[in-house]
Amino acid sequence: MNPLAKELNEIIMNANPNVYQMLSKVGKRLFFPKGILYQSAEAKEKAHRFNATIGMAIENNHPMFLPSIMEKIDLEPEKAVTYAPATGVQELRNIWKEFMYKKNPSLKDKKISLPIVTSAITHGLSVIADIWIDPGDIIILPDKMWGNYNLIFSVRKNAHIFTYPLFENNKNFNLKAFSDILKKLKKQKDKLIIILNFPNNPTGYSPSIKEAKEIASILIDMANKGTNIILISDDAYFGLIYEENILKESIFGYLTGEHPKLLSIKLDAATKEDFVWGFRIGFLTYGSVVEGKNIDIDSLYNALEKKTAGAIRASISNANHLGQEILLNAFKANNYLLEKQQKINILKRRAQEIKRIVNYPKYKEAWEVYPFNSGYFMCIKLKTVNAEKLRMYLLEKYGIGLISLNDKDLRIAFSCVEEKDISSLFDIIYKAIKELEK
């Protein structure tokens, strides 16, 4: 094992041996090398005559660029075409951390790591898989889940995914099923990985504040009873909440710092929050607690950051610099929050319009509506026809594209449908069902 990895492992063990035990075999071997990136960073700071370290081209003391490219970009070349650090642009990371404290009141007086920039949440999940998941590890997810989890964790890492029913009586988060599966699986493994994705893809559901607190209580109790818990908060649709009394912050805040056996990891991104899907800019943040004496939480976070930086270096090297700089400028703009709220309000009105329409009496014979109150999506459970057959029929006859999740469930992305078109959309879905029933 590389001496740098051993050094990081020792810091983590001294700070919290439970966290060290949770690392995958790869995670224990990971480190951030003192190679080209490290030496280039040193040279950038101290090489006042010539800096011949990094694989970029320089012309007239500036990064070389094509005028036909730069004429479309309102940034200096240093911020547009150069590499970003492996962990992301420092100022952007600092601002995102400030945002996290403002958006998540439960983080007050708690210490979290400095967010690390990833190439959106999909890459963040892959990094987590490298650092924390071994073949045979257990991943716990609801039965209504984003399909890419299977590729990332089951196919690539050979972990075992277990599911529980997301809803109880198609109304509330199924706290009993969630608690029961944890109790059952803790007998098989002393480490459980739980992924909570709110607002949920595909259903557009977020728990109530009461439900969220009960979820946190279940996980803390499990840690108290000796199970190592890794909680991954996939907050891809964070902030897109359309009803009162619904959890508006991340459950990450409820769990950070609550128990030495509970490691909380938050994944979020500007992709959906700030409507820049193609920028592929996400963030990975750790929340933990130290057990060891004479060591502070920052030492633990710094060690985890270096291992995470090593995983990023070994995969994509660094995230898109141009996207990071554009976002940084936007976050500093006076009208940023107002513009963002205006877009959220548009999505909220669409969700409200669906709520008004989707439970019309005539529709009850055709489908049941899964609870939704947030995010981009809502789902219906078909009563009389096959979801895939209906999907293809709608596509071929009416030019309407939806997603079939299984034999009965159909996902509708109202984020893509104008408010004025919602009534027509559901009328056509209903019409198509009736035609298929004949």
C-alpha cells in the first residue's frame, strides 16, 4: 500500500475507526498522489520565472486558445479553457458550503466537509461506490427508484440492492417497511448503505418534516445498536418543493454529527437546482463525528477529501472548469435568487395544475396516482393496461413520450410540459387507455 494511503488511513482510524471500517478495499488504498497535479499546484504558487509543469499550452503568458472559441465566451482564458483543481474551484466550493448552511437549518452548529466538485451526481455516486462499496455490500433503496443506481452499484460494484415499498397505502412514506428491512439486513452485514432520494425520482415525492425526523431517528437507533450506517442523500432535485409541511432541507442535516457509526454523505448539483443540466457540476459533502482524542473533525474531513480527490483523479481528473466559473459568477449576481425562484414557481404551478386534474372522477377507472409534491416528476399506476404497451401506443399514435417503469407504472415529467398543455396530456393518456382496452 502506498505510504500516502497509509498516512490517510491512520488519520481516519485515529479520528473515527468506524469510518475507517466503512471504507471499501479500494477506499483504503486511495490517496491523492504528489504527481503532476500536486507539483503543478506547487509550481503555480512558487515558480516565478518559468512554469513548465502542466499539460497546457501558453502563449504571451496566457493559456493558448482559438479566437473562434473564445469569442463566444465572456470570461478570460484562465477561467475558460484551463484545468480546474481535482476537487473543484475553491471559491465555488466555499460559496456552495455557505449555501448549504442557509438551505439546511438543521446543520446549524454542525461541522461538515468542504464540498468537493463532481461531474454532477452520477459521477458523485460512482466516486462513492469506489471509496465506500465492496462486492457483496448491501444497498437499501425504495422500490420506486432511479434506474441508474442498478448500473452504478450492482453492475459495476457487484453490491446487493434490497428494496422496500416507498409508500404505505399509497399515502405516506412507509416507515414500517423502512425500519423492518434495516432490522432484517443488519443480521447479514455490519455495514448498511442507505440511499434516500428526495424529491424522489420517479415519483416526485418528498416526506413530511415529521416523516423525515422519524427516518433519521430509525437510522440513529440502528447506529446506536452497533451497525455501521452510510447514509447517501441524493439531493438532485433539492429545493423544488411545492407544498407546505414538506421537508425543504436535506435529511443529511438531521444525521450529520449524530453518531460515530453514522457517516452522512450529501450529493447535490447545480444541474437541476440551477437549471444547467449540461454543465454537469455537482458536489459531494461529508458529515461525520470524531471519536479519537486530540484530533479534530477537520483532520478527518481533510483525509476523506484527499481520498475522494484520488478517486476523481483516477476517473475524470477534474470537472468542467468553464461551467464552474459561469456558476460562480451567477451565484454572485444580485438577481440570482429572484431568477431561480421564478423558475421554481413555474414548476410549482404545473404541479398544482396536475393535482387539480389528475384525480378527475372519470380517470379513477384508468389509474391511481402516487403521492407527489416536489421535483420534476409524478407517476400513475395503471389499472387496466400494460404500461409499456401504453407508452408505445402514445408515442406511435399521438406523438407523446412518457416513461414506463414496469408493467403498471408510468412516469410523467411535468418539468417538460407547459401548464396550458397539462389538461390535454392527461385527456390523451386516458383516451389511449380506453382505445387499448377495446
